[in-house]
Amino acid sequence: QFLYFIGGMPGNGNRRAAPSYGTMYDHHGDAELLARTGKGAHVGKEVEEDDDAPLASAPPAVAMGTPIYPECPEPAAVRFSTRGWKDVWAAILFIAVVVVVVAVSTGVNTQKEFTDAERSQLKLFGQIAPIAAAVCMVASIAAMFVMRSAPGAYIWGTFLVICFLNAVLMIQAFWAGYPLLGVLWLVFLLASLYMLYILPSIMQFSCVVLDTAASIILRQPGVLVTAFLSFAAMAAFFVCLCTLAIPLLARFNDEQANSKSHAASKGTVWALIGLLFATFWAVQVTLGIVHVVASGTTALWFFVGERSMPPNPTLPIAKRTVTTSFGSICFGSLVVAITETVYYLARAHQENDNELLRCIAVCLLGILKDLVEKFNMYGLVHVAIYGTSYVESCKLTWELVGEYGLAAYFNDCLIFPVVSITALCVGAGTGVVTFLVTGEAPVAWAVAVTVIATCLLFLRPIYASGITQFVCLAESEDVVRVANPTYSDRILAAVSETHHYNDRRDAGRMS
């Protein structure tokens, strides 16, 4: 993020590395409006009105299909089509994994693995978790209303919390005797303070995106219903995973304690790795379903406008998501799950005595994991719009990255922290209240983790809608002026304000 903001500073001579609004909309007229359709114009210059102009640019070269919104204008209907069953093998493989986990877990008895105190804590957690999840859902919806009404203040608050957390973690690292880790958190603290310093010059565009995302999601309750149903399915599957993991972890600990080499058997280790992988895959599929439904709903609003939105627009996109596009979601989630499994196994590996080397290796793997996750999120946007296979969607995403450089990666630099910090704050608050009421630290930790995961799921539509707006602006900047003129004016006003702020700051430095 620190390098991104340096690259986005005015006067650096590299507009392609600037934020997305600096690439697509240049108020000074020194960069063209870029789009894969090749229909560009200079913002700030007069754009001739053409009554015969199409409502939207032609979509990328994808196969024709059956429109899921036949009542919409033809350009939008062509985009939102069902193009046959995609990546069926991935869907079959995922369903097989789910069936195996559920079938095996039904025959496992975990009661003998717990002491009486642990059984009491589990019972207490079972009583508190549903209440905490309900509170989390209400808090997530309330946060969306605040994002819609005061997006600027919300972003400011988010980065103030980030600075505070970095300072606390830095002090804790130095206090515990880990100077290398302390220096690392010091760098993060300096970067977050610099982000606070330049925040007024870069947040205008993000305010419009955040406000628009919250408005769309709150007006389309079907997206939140999808998140709730996905949460219910994931919660049930997670119970099955825990049923299998508890005896395996007990066996792992016993084998380590009784073995001369303090090592568990390969069978137990591989079974735990398999469960870890299944957990990551299931979580990513759940997030992917919510992501695709939210992205499809946002893209439809972008291409047809609020007044032309069909009734209950979430239902057709949700139907396609869990049928013909489900394999594409499973494919993308499989790639992310493999990367996450490798990353967390590397973090758990402690045989290398070189602390610096291990830190660098884990850091590089973490960067790779984040890049794969980001690329997958943008790929799922294309799945949501066009119903293409995962490979085809990745090709479209790669073209997007090739055109806009780092802008495609850093577009959500201010949106993702809003989602993650909101989930962290709600989870931490719920955990503290649970501890004050029950006095059980393990239960409080379990509740906090559960609430954070639930918040991330219910706030995922905000994040998905944010990056969908970037993809739509990048591919069809002309359509927004026709379908959503108010939104277009707000985008241009935000860009103009950003450039004026930077010009004033540059003039102050020169003087």
C-alpha cells in the first residue's frame, strides 16, 4: 500500500500506476479514457450527444448464450447470459469432498475427547454463538447504512484504527523481545501514518464507490438473503469439519507425546492437511457465491440503470451462480484454497533455524497468496457478468490488468480495509462482552472468531460491489453516462476534486 501511494502521487510521471480514477478519468486531459472496446473520450472536453449510440459498449468476445434478463435492453441482455455448464469437473469434485466429509463425520463420536470442563464450554458456546451471529448480521447491516450516509468519515475511522493497531502491535513486539518483528510493525505504522497524511487526496473516488456499493446492496435484499443462506450452509458444514478435526487433533497430540521423535504419523498429518484444505475450499466457495451474486447485481445496475432494473434482479443471477456458473466458482476457489494451504503450512513449519530466512519465505508466500486471491476476485466478477468459464474469466482479467497495470490491483486499497476492520471491531467487541458475561476466555475467543468470519461474509457484497464498479468502468466507461448519469457526474466530480487537491498541495510545496 505504501508503494502504491508513492506511485499514485502527482508528478511522478507514471499515470498508469496511479489509482483507477487517474487512469480512466483524467480531468486534465493528459490521459485517454481507456476501455477494451476502444471507445474512448477525454473527460473535461465536450462529448457529442448521439441519439443513435448504443446503450452499452459491445461486450468482450465471448460465446453467445441465453439471456437471464430478457426484459432488459439488448446490450445488457447479451452480457448477462447463460452460456452452458462451465467447469463441471470442479463442481463435481467439490460436491464429492463435501459428501465425504459429511458422511464420515456422522459416524464419529467426539464426546470421549473432552473433559467435563470442555463440554461445559462447548455447551456455553453453542448457546452464545447463534445470538452473536444475529448481532453480527445486524451490525453488518448497520455498518452499511453508515457507509452509505458518511463514507468519508467511515474511511477516516478505518485508517485511524489501523494506525492504532499497528502502534499496539509494534509496542508489544519490542516489549516481548522480538526486535525484527517490532521493526516490521514500525514500518507498517509509518506507512499507515503516511496513508492518513495523503488520504484527503485519494479518498474521493473511494467515497463514491463505497456509498454506491452500500446503496445497491441495501436496495437489493436478495444479496443479503444469499449471504444468510450461504452462512447457514457453511455453519452446518463447519460442524462436520470440527467433528472430524477434534479426534484427529487428539490423535496427533498423543502420537507426538508417545513418539521418540515427537512426530505424529504421516496418516494423521495428511488427514489434518486434507481437512485444512477442505475448510479453505468450502470457505472460498461460500464467499465466491456471495461475491458473484453481489457482483452480478451491481453490474446489472451499472449497465441498465436504477430505473430499468428488473423486479427481483438477484434471483436470476443467483440461479445461474448455483447452477451453470457453480463449477467456475469451485475452480477459482480450488486455486485459492491450494495457495492458502501451502501458505499456512509454511507458517507452521519451524525446522528452519534462520529466523530472517523463514520470515522472508513466509512473506513471499503471503504476497503470492494475496495476489492469487485478488486475481480470483476480479475473475469472479467476469463470471458474474458474462457467465464464462473460470479460464475465460481469467483471460479477461489478465487483459484488464494488462491495460490498467497496478490500478486493477490497488483499486480496492481503501475498500478492503473498511470491510476487514469493521469485521475485526465487531468481533473484538463481541468477544470482550462474552468474556465479561461468562468469564470463559476460550469461549470468548471462539465467539470473536465466529463473529469476524460472519461479518466478513455479510460485508463481502460491499467489497464485491466496489471492485465490480472498477471492472465495469474499465470495460464500458461510455455506458455510465447514459444509464447512470448521476453516478457518472459524481465520479467525475470526485476525480476533479482529487486533482484540484493535489494541485494545491503541489503548489504549496513549490512555494
